[in-house]
Amino acid sequence: MDCGLLLAEVYEEAGICGHINIPYYPEDWYLHHSEEVYLNIVESYAREVKEPLPGDIALYTWGKCVSHGAIIERWPTVIHAFKEENYVTRDNALRHKKRFVAFYSPFQWEDH
């Protein structure tokens, strides 16, 4: 489980979106690419917001592009997954504030 699969599965199971087919990608893709693949997927299902609510997404830059997402429980507490560390955890998002990019809400996307 990694952060992208966690978001896709949680939002599908909650009925917020349909199934999101995420193709295979190498674990270290974000270290070698600057194309905003992860961000583009999130923007297909969510809209950027200024103030996060529970269930919204916090995005982070790891490597050369936006490549990590977390589900906001109650800011700054988030739930996220690290594939290379093999766990899903509750965490203080402020620990990674230098990598923070933006908040996105799947609840405010009109097409989904």
C-alpha cells in the first residue's frame, strides 16, 4: 500500500468516487521525473481548497514533483501510507511542512 492507492481505495469504499485504476509505477518514480502525474490524477477528482476539512487531502512534494498525499483526519492530523516503509499511519502533518503543497477536497468536485 502506498499513499496513492490508499487515497483511491478509501474514497472508492466511501462512495466518493468510482474505481480509479492506477497503473504500475516504480517505487522511486518521483526521484527521476518532474512531470506532475500524481497531481494531475488528484486534480481529476478533487478541487484545491484553502481551509481543509476532515476527509480532504494534503499534498506534498517528495523528489522532483508532487508525489505524496494524505487524508486529513482533523488538521494537522493526517492518515497516510509509505510504501517503502510498509505501513499506514496517523501522523502530525506539520512534521513535513517544508514539503507541503496544497489542500484538495474530493467533496467539492462537481463532476464526481
